Amino acid sequence: MQRIVVLAGGIGGARFLRGLKAAAPDAEITVIGNTGDDIHLFGLKVCPDLDTVMYTLGGGIHEEQGWGRADETFTVKEELAAYGVGPEWFGLGDRDFATHIVRTQMIGAGYPLSAVTEALCTRWQPGVRLLPMTDDRVETHVVIETGDGDRRAVHFQEYWVRLRASVPARAVVPVGAEQSKPAPGVLDAIAGADVILFPPSNPVVSIGTILAVPGIREAVAGAGVPVVGLSPIVGNAPVRGMADKVLAAVGVEATAAAVARHYGQGLLDGWLVDTVDSAAVAEVEEAGIRCRAVPLMMTDVGAAAAMAREALALAAEVQA
Amino acid sequence: MQRIVVLAGGIGGARFLRGLKAAAPDAEITVIGNTGDDIHLFGLKVCPDLDTVMYTLGGGIHEEQGWGRADETFTVKEELAAYGVGPEWFGLGDRDFATHIVRTQMIGAGYPLSAVTEALCTRWQPGVRLLPMTDDRVETHVVIETGDGDRRAVHFQEYWVRLRASVPARAVVPVGAEQSKPAPGVLDAIAGADVILFPPSNPVVSIGTILAVPGIREAVAGAGVPVVGLSPIVGNAPVRGMADKVLAAVGVEATAAAVARHYGQGLLDGWLVDTVDSAAVAEVEEAGIRCRAVPLMMTDVGAAAAMAREALALAAEVQA
């Protein structure tokens, strides 16, 4: 049985994983989820990326939106607003609230996030082993430029959701990452993997944050198995989200080739770019990373599964 | 301006207060609310009696039910159940959850319950000053007889809501009361009162618990102003709820006269019984408590207002 480890952010990672499960139904898939997006709202611990993976693979996701629950209602949020309690810009529905209430209650009772995530997954049965990258608190902050030329750091969610990445980002800082440890099971999963995949998640604030947990980047680079990624940039623009904005903050061009070079040959063995970026293949291969151009638009589960098959095929190829 | 202090439990207290506001629109009313019913559910602090007063006076109450919010939905609770997280026997609706989330967040931020209650009331504008009896944790437990003849203590809500008072109660213990202090403002309100009222709330687990906070009973007894109560027992049965069960646990008969004697002449100056209990008047007066028989069924706000007027009239009479 093939053991696949996937480093995943939110929507892009979750949709890719759904394709991967279809493409490799017999594989043992371990997902190392980004928790740098986690935020405390209303006294509750919210883990957007873990939940997006869990809901998507468990059949509870709001399909069009890509995050949050299907058939969602917003009574609690309306009532909180009636108390004057915000933020109003973060969309927490009633069904979603229940997840955060259970999580917060368990954390308050002393369970680490990894145990909480496992408990939540007993309901959702995502068909993968979902591990947070760390049980420690890591919070991605973005240094933005304010109107008067000053800079200040805001929580990633404030930058992403409230400001919609509309102000210049000058730096991305995974606060707490240096002191964090990989969650139980993370390093073992990487060491035991047959292949490691980077889905088309955000290379800075999703996969970059996971790799910022001391030990994870080294484990991936030293696993001695193929590491294959899929470009989240298609035709010089992010497939979804605003990855170009945070790429700019770390000085990386928003091109499929630049992202591959950003990961680097020491980490990445193979890289898939979209067919519209086939001109980038040579550039990526010059950087020592095997590269193929294939369709990378996850228009449905079938398209995501085809991408996963291409990634596994490229992994087999670099291994040979 | 007449200053009225009311010791109140949940539904009965709240409905009486609505009548009192109508009967004495210019009075300055301070409510000392029972918090012995408070319970931590799903990691959230729930204050059923305070909320019932707040929702009832603020226009948000579920009118027929007497507790909880009007137009309530139960999405969060259903989702918690889907996670296998209970208890299912406690009816927390989505609107209600928001109150508990705000309260728990504020308590987590270091605010005492009295400050939290004041903040919640800025939304509800109950038209009274609502104070919890204490900012300390007091939790009413009921010693029940289990099937095998053993006894165990359960939280009051478990006894009342889950078991529906269907098992024999052998004792009622306000755990933590001895170590508690009256909340800020409570003793000052009592000392400054022109009249103190006991609404037809449960004499054991509502008013009895408030009086169990060290200093409150002494302040009421020593205020030197009329203290008038209304019987929650009409025709030898509780008007609502299961007050007879907890009265039995403390060895008090479920009659209007027995409840008056339970409070005692040292505390109570006047007592209203229902017209069906007019035979009890003489017995109560023999115990040194002025007594009148008047209609005590709070069928609507008008009836509750008439009861409040009778209570204030009796207070004026005992003072004269």
C-alpha cells in the first residue's frame, strides 16, 4: 500500500485531496495541515484549513464557496452582532460554530489539537489521516503598509478576509513557528512516506508555514522519496485566492516557475505546471526539478483526480 | 423615587418583575438574581436565571415556554449531537448560544459575572438593574436517591431538567456558597432599599440560594424596611415547576403557610397567598407575618402587575 504524505492548506489542498483519494483509493494518505491560519474568535479556536480539509473530504463542505458548511445558517453570528460583538468580517455559521465549540471545549480540557482533530474526524471520516502541522500555537501575521507609510502586523485572516489582500504586504511572519514542534505523527509520517505531495496550496502562507515548523522542511528534504508539487499559479495568476500578494511579500514572482524555484531543488523533485505555462517547463528543469505541463484547473473531482494521477506519475518518474 | 430590591429566580421571578415594572413604572428596581442554577455546558458558562430575567424584561423571551429565546433554532445543538457531544437534555438554542459565547469570552478575558451581566443588559435594556447574587462560583447540587438505595449528588440542572425531579431529593446543597461574597452592589442595594420583595420564585433553589450567600440574608433581615413575599405554592401545589420536590428535601411542606414559616418572621414581614389558600392567612399571621389572600396566578402581565401592586400595598401596610 502506497503511503502518501500531503502538505495542505485550505480550499486548494482540500480539493486536490479529494482528487487524490479518487486517483489512489488504496493509498494510505496522511495530511499535514496548516494551522498558521488559526484564529481565536469569540473565545473559540477556529482552524480554517483543517476544517476545510475535514468538511471537504467528509462531505460537509459548502461546495461553491469552498469553505464552511453546506446548508449553513448564521443565527449565532447575527446575535453576536446584536451584542456588538465582532468581528463581523469573519463568516462563522451555526454549523461551523459547533465544530469550534467542541474543539475549544476539548482544548480547554487539556487535549492537544492533534487529538482534537482526530476526535472531530471520527464524525467526518475524511478517509485520510489529518494531522495539524503542530500542536503549538503558530499564527501567521502579515506586515502591511498603512496609508501613512507606516507598517503594522495584522493576523493573516485580517489581511486575507477583512482587507482582501488589498493593501501591500511587506512580510509574512509565522509567529511562534520557531518555538513550535511538529505534532505527534508528523515526522513519522514523512519518514515513512513513499511519496510526498505539495498540492496547489499557497506556497507562502500554507505550505510555507508548514515548512516553517522546525524539523518538517528537513524531514521532507531528507525523506529520500519523491517530492512533487503542483503549481497554484496558472498563467501568471493564482488559480484562486490572492497568492500573488503574499508571494510579492517574500520577493517571489507570481509565475509557476518562480514558485518552483522558491521551493528549490533541495526540497522539490518534481513540479507540475499548467499547459498554458508549458514554456516554464524548461526553466524549472534547468533549476534541477523535473517538470511537466498538464491541465491544473480543478473544475471538478475528475479534474482533481487527473492532476493527482499526473503528480503520482511524475513521482514514479523521478524515482526511476 | 421608590427603590425596590427583588430576589429573583427564573421564570416566576421574571414574570413577576414584568408585572412590577408595569405596577411601579417610576421605581428604581434592583434585581438580585440566582446564579446557583448556572452550569458549564460545552465549555460555555450558562446562567439560566439571569438570562430568563434579561430576556423576559428585554422582550426576547420565548413567551409560552417561559425560558429561552423567541424564534429560536437549534442548529448548533444538532451539530454538537452529530459530534457525539452532549448533554442533549439541555435545550440551548442558536440565539441563546450567542449569549453564552459572549459571556464566556468576557469571563475568559477577566471580567466578573456582574460586569458581564451589565454588558449583556446594554443590549436588552431590561429596565431594572440586574445583579448576580455573587461573582463567585456557586453551584446548587441535589442529593438524589438512586434506584439501589444509594445516594449521589447531581447538578441542579441534571436533577431538574434531565431527571425532571422524578427521583427523591434528599438534600439541596449550594456548593461554594459558604465561600462566596455578594456581588458588587448587592449589599448596597439592599441597604438602600425602600422595600424588598420575594417573587413567587422557588424558595429553596432560587431565593434560598441567594440567601445562602453570606451577608445577603443578614442584610435583608437587617435592612429595616418591609420584606414581602408571594407564595409560589397555590392550593398545595407549585404554580409551575417542581418546587414541592425540593421543599420536601429540606423538610418543608408544600403549602403557602409552610413556605412563609420557612422564610420565617425574622426575615419576612408580609406574605401573599392565593385566594384559594385564604385559610392559611391566620396561620401565617400567627407566625408573626402579615398575610393577605389575593389572586396569585400570573396569567398575563396585567395579573402579574396586580400581584405586584398587592405586594407593594402590603409593604406599605406593614411599614405603617
